[in-house]
Amino acid sequence: MKYAEVAVNSPIAQRRSFCYSIPPRLTVDVGQAVWVPFGAKVLQGIVVKLSDYPSVEDTKEISGLITSSPLLFPDQVELALWLSKHYLAPLFDAVALMLPPGFERRLVTFLQLLSYPVDLSQLNSEQRQVIQFLEDKGKVSLRELGRKLGKRKAEMITQQLLRRRLVAKSQQLEAIKIKPRVVPYLKLQIERDRVETEIVQLRAARAYKQAAVVEFLAKQSQPVTLAELRKAIACQRAVIKSLENSGLVSVVGVEVRRDPLAYLRVASMGLPNLTPSQEVVWQKIRNSLAQRGRNRSPLVFLLYGVTGSGKTEIYLRALAEVIAQGKRGICLVPEIALTIQTIERFASRFPGRVAVIHSGLSLGEQFDEWHRIREGGCDVVIGPRSALFAPQPDLELIVIDEEHEWTYKQSDKSPRYHAREVAVKLAELSGAVVILGSATPDVETFYRGQRGEYQLIELKERITPRGLSPLPEVEVVDLRDELKAGNRSLFSRSLSRAMAAALAHHEQVILFLNRRGMATFIQCRDCGFVLNCQHCSSALTYHLAAKKLICHHCHYSCQLPQVCPQCRSERLKFQGIGTQRVEEETKRFFPQARVLRWDRDVTSRRQAHQELLAKFRAHEADILIGTQMIAKGLDLPQVTLAGVISADSGLNLPDFRAGERTFQLLCQVAGRAGRGLVAGRAIIQTYSPEHYAIRAASGHDYLAFYAQELNYRRQFGYPPFSQLARFIFSHTNAVTCRKEAERLSQLLTAERDRRGMPDLRLIGPVPAFVPRLRGYYQWQMILCGTALAEFLNDMTFPQGWIVDIDPVGVV
Ligand code: ADP
Ligand code: ZN
Ligand code: ZN
């Protein structure tokens, strides 16, 4: 007898796998999807291990196969086991990352008559009704019965009939929700020479629309889709139906692949010759790629190079090399919408061989892409963090562009994994090479680079159409001096002069505002009352366009009150700066300039990013205003001035990564300017010009920043000198929430002392930075230490707690 360890799709299963025996009639492999009995139900599971001996005394049998061959590669199964262990995540959550979209399904309960005919004499009228319904329909789901009779009644009558042994229950999987997309095509069913006669006859019968359809189809050399036909001739479905019935036209469903790249206009580009620095870097990567298997070293490269230094070109080379060997790659980007230009470059270098996976795609598109990738149809998979789990066969290269970005960490749901860590693990398992690229590497990554865990490779110069060029000059403006000089506008004298000059030369300007969170809130001048959300404790933001106050956490909105709710004063004042306010002020100062605003409000539509970007690149606007989104990845050659309205908002957050985050953002913004023919400059406005993050950013000096930041981290025992775990609990009742937080804190402290691990520090419990969110109070604590993994590994946490291992933010 053989046994299988199975990750079961049930919330009860948690981090465990369950042992089942394999009946002789089934062939089961690791990675295969199976049905298993679990309690009273039959559930989905994925086989994670096979063995000759059971791990428990009593085993049940696997009930059947869901798929005839494995869905996960063995490396992926290993990766899932690691993910579950490292991030303390339920095993099935980890496995689910790698399953085809739409895989998870539920069982549906059906009712059916046990014998026929039924003796109705003993039954009441409602029971009879159900019996008759079953007679008519055969098998009926409990759900459908519920819709007919009401849920309660359906259940009650079902119970009665079951007791009388008139009906039987059975369970089946709910239907697959996504199927390959089928598009209806129209075809003329008659010979050409009969077309004229048919048209005449149809017209005679006053079926003008039908005649028009036949006429249209006769002119086409190929079958046309129903949609195309309807574009040409507005007609009802009934018109087509009649033509089908009379045998003139047939409608055939044709399966099509949904192509998410379809909207991209891809122009093929030539291969540039590498610059000397690129050549050095490339040789190192090539040597590693030339070695075989898991012992290759180094496995992980950290490609450190300023924006525009040619990192993407290196990724493309490495991929081309891998493809030439008959292998494949995955490339992660922080956010699809912001990296369209990068994707276009990949698509043009490897036409038709690129898959783009991301959540913006319809489920059907994701389903199609998953299968195309699994069958080896794509040389490169591009996407955000989840693309790491694409079923890419013969994986040889993983690229993570902008590796320092926080979007690589999944924080909002389990498993709360960091794609960078997972990529390194996957490479260890599969023997793939990893390239991490960044202009401002994560301090922890750079630290590993310095210690030789990763190989640090560097590109020092920027490549521009003018040749190699220095980074833009950065000026730091002290906003306190502006106040002293009586300038209360958003623009310092220096920034407004520079803007005027750029506009006069027909050059473009971008204005950057650090995070939308510091948008306009409303405060009473008399009592200081701030208008807060009713459900969250955070300030409501005023949205000019909607003329409403909106909560950015829960989307609660309300009208602007006339008077202060606390003291009834009418002197309500707008505080803070939002992108809308910057836009207004810009228009006031530079009425002749054409202004575009780019933030989540404007760009909630799926392709709005590209439209905005295209517009700005075509110089249909002079000034682009935005939040951090405009700082990322964009190549805007006509921009010569980048202005940071305020660098401070992020600095004051109670988070040990605040400095790093601010430094990264400022470098990105400054790097936006001067990428074209004209050199650029950047102006950073701040109230704290002395802060090391701002000073280092103004000198484009990563190493200076790194040195200071590392010192600070060492001093306070933060990563990379320790590991963190964040514990969050939320509850509608404030007291319950606090008590539960205190309870776990005591449990953890006691456990730490029992095990004698004094270097583990517990910070908190405290109310979270946003103490109340969507009506839930939130408390949190941070556990910090070097042997954290060991400590947490065999612990279980009470219901309701979220545990975030290696959190990227602690507020
Ligand atoms: P990064 O990814 O570091 O921001 P890119 O690879 O995008 O840098 O390169 C910046 C610009 O320089 C791009 O427009 C790119 O096409 C161009 N470029 C990169 N490498 C070369 C090269 N070897 N020769 C000419 N142009 C290059
Ligand atoms: Zn007031
Ligand atoms: Zn709210």
C-alpha cells in the first residue's frame, strides 16, 4: 500500500497535511489534485508527498483524481511546504498560489428520488410539491429547491423526505466557472450562385434585415464574428436565429485565446551593443548561466545601477541567452500599470513569446495564460509578485526589477510572503539564476550583497541619447526659509523660477507629492476638531471633483458640513496638501501651462494609465502632477525638471523603514528628470533638510545613505540584524480588542522566558497606527529577534490573529 500526504482545501487544515491511502486503482503523483474525504465532506487536495508508510494509524482512501496529471511541479510543491512553514501560513493557501485560476470549487448537494413512482397519499401538499418537482427534473440541487421554496422550508422538507426514505442526497462539484472563451462565428450555408435569389426572396417576405445579413456575409472572404456583423448591421439576435432555422446561415462557436497583450502596439527593436560597464556585468551573469544545475554559483545577483543605467537591457540579454538554451524565465515588475514601457520592451524583443499575468486580467484570460505557460508556450512570464508562481517549465532565470519595492510583499492576505525571498528559495530548489535589480536596493538586500551571499554587480553611468550622462543636479529647498520670506504658496521661489524657465523652453515638468495620505483634511479653526471617518479613526479627505469628504480606508463619504460638529463654528479650514490642491495652485501660477494629474482617483479605469502616459509623452501637457506612481519606471525624455512639493510626510511615520522609503522615493523622482536630450534638475522642498535620507538623496548617494541606515539598524537591532514578526488583532469592541492583545502578549512573553530566549523583544501591544479601521479596532505588537523563526515555528496562534512574518511596514 502507498500513502499520500495531502494539503486539504479546508480552513481547519491549517499548516498540516493529512495522510491518505492510495487505492490500487489510482495512480497518484506529487503535485496532483485529488478528492479526499475530510470529516463528512469530500474536499479538494493537492498531494505534497508520497510514502510507503502512513504517518497516522487510521487512514482513509483518496476518493478520486481531479486531474489526470500533476498540476504543480515537484519544485513548486517543495516551495509551498517552505512557504507554509516560513510564513506560518495554511498549507493549502501556499499551494493555492500555484494552482490554475478558478481551481477552487465547492461541493453542491443534490436531491433525487429513491424509487418511482412515489406513494403520495401519506404526504402533505408541500412534500408532494417537492416530489413532483423531483419527478419532473430528476436531480435537483438543494440550492435550487431553496430558491423555489425559501431556504428554511426547503431544508425542513428535505429532512422529512429523507427520514421517510423517499429521497437520497448526493454531492457533486459546482460547475467550473471559467471555460475557454468561445466566440460565435457566422458562416453562409448556401452556394454563392444562390445568394441573389435568397436575397430577393427574403426581401419579398419583408425580411429586410435578414436579407442585409446574407448580403453582408456573401461579401466576406472569411467567417465573421457575430460582433463584427453587428457592428456592420444593427440587428437582433432573432434575425440570426431565423436565418439559422431556414438553413441559410450557421453559427459556430470557435475557441479563442484571450490575449492580454493584444492592446500593445509592438514595434520590433534592434539589439544595441552593450556599453563597457554592461559588458562586464553581462559576462558575470553569462558565466553563471553557463554552469549547470543547483550548484551553480552565484545563484543570486544584485544588479545595482541608477535609473537609466541599462539594467533592463541586461535582463533582456540574460533572457535571450536562457531562451537560446531552450529554457525559460520569469520577470517580476512592481506593478503592471506602471511598467507598461518595460513590458513593451520585452514584448518587442520576444514577439509572441511573452505572457503577462496579473490580477487586472479577467479570470478567463488568467486561465488561458496559465495553460499556455504550463504547456511551454511562453519564453517569458511577466507580472507582479504572483507571476512567480506561474507554471513555467524549465525555469532558468528569475528577474526582479526594482527589487526594493514594497508591492513584492503580500501583506493583505495569507500567505504573507515576500516575492524576493520566495524567488531566492525557488532558485535554490530549481537551480535557476536570480537577478535582483534596483537603483536603491533594499538595505537588507544590499547587506547580503556586501556579505557575499548575493553577488553585487554594478552599473554606474546613465545611458541617454546624449551618451553617458551624470544624474540630474538636485537642489534642496528649506521651506522654513520660504515662510520667513513670507512665501506661503506651495512653490518655493526656486521651484517656481525653475518651472517658469522649463515652460519657457517648452520642456516638461513633473511635480511629485509624497503619498496621497497627506491630502486635504478639514479642521475647525476655533476648537481644532478634525473631521474623521465614522468607521475608521483616520481623517476624511476632501475631494474637489466629487465635492465630498471621503475616507481612504473604507470609502465612506459624506458632504462637507457647514459648521463644526463640535463647536458649531463656521470657520472650517482645509489643511494639508493633496494632488488636487497642487493642480489648482499650478493653474493659478501658470495659467498658460497644460496640466495633467495622475493619481488613483483619475486612473481607476484599467487603461487610464496608458492613456495619461501617452498623452504626456506626446507633449500634450506641460506639467504632470502625481503621487508616488509617477516616480516609478517611467521614461519621459522631455522632462527636465522634477519638483518634490514636500519630502517630509513619509519621514514622520513611526516606522523604522521611514527613512529608507523616503530616500528611495526621492531618488526615483530625481531620476525622472533629464533622461532625454536636455540635462535635467530636481528640486526637493522640505522642512527637514538635515535629515540623512534627504541629504543622501540630494547627492544621489546610495552608499552614504546605506552606511547611515545600517548603523541605525544595528544600533536598534532592526533587520538585517534581526527578523520581525507583526501580530495584528482587530475587533469591533475596543475593550475586547485591547484585552486580547494583552493576553497574547503575556503568552508570548511567558513562552520566551520559558525557552530562555532573552534576545527576543516584544514591542507593544499598542493600538495600530490607524487604531480603528472599517469599524474594527486594531491592536498590534512586533516581535523582534534573531531566532524568531525557531521560536514561532511550532506555535499556534489564537483565532483572529494575523501574523505577518518579515512585514515591510510596521504602521
Ligand atoms: P534601467 O533599466 O537601468 O532604467 P534601461 O535598460 O531602461 O535602464 O536603459 C536606459 C535607456 O538606455 C533605454 O532607453 C535603453 O534603451 C537605452 N540603452 C540601454 N542599453 C543601451 C546600450 N547598450 N546602447 C544604447 N542604448 C542603451
Ligand atoms: Zn470647532
Ligand atoms: Zn473609514
